[in-house]
Amino acid sequence: MRHRVKKVQLSRKKNQREALLRGLFNSLVLYGRIETTHPKAKALQSYVERVVTRVKKEPLMYNKVREAKRHLYDKQAVWKLVREIAPKYESRNGGYTRVVRTRIRRGDGAQMAIIEWVE
């Protein structure tokens, strides 16, 4: 039993949850900021921290690309992560993104949030 290991389920099964996070991560890399629900943004923030740190720590470029391909759908997003985003945070130990609560969604009352890269 792994104590103190938190898993956000987002009312989905494992494969659906992973696909959702990959899609959100892909959009975040391509567009720089996205608006989603607050629980999804917090789950994505944790996912992004792990992936960017892993890509950053790989010594060889092809290993960086291989690690990024595991978590992104789009080739353009892979290269943007490896060439622009990861080098930008080389000196930073975590805290690559920020989540800002924005509004309540009118249709269902869900708390919305914007997740974006920290400059």
C-alpha cells in the first residue's frame, strides 16, 4: 500500500483519464494556456510537472524526444516541448505552471480555471 499517494480520478477509468490528461497537456504545450474545470487543471498541473522534469533531466536529445512522445499526441507539440519549454525551465525546480480560478460555468455551475506556463 502506497501511503500519501494521491490520485485524482475525475470520474473516469484509468485509460480515459490518461487520454484526457494527454489531450489537455497537448493543448497546453501548443497554445500556452487553456481554460478547463478546476479539478482537471489541478490534475493536469501535477501531470505536467512530472513530464517536464523527466524531459529536462534526460541528457541526450533523442531520449528527450522519446520521453515527450510518450505523453503528447502531436509531433509539433513534442518538438515545442523539447526545444522551447524544457530549456526555458532548466534552472527551475518545479512550479512550471500556474492555475488561476476564473468563473463559474453557467451550464452546470462548475468552477473554471486557466492553467498557463509560468514566465
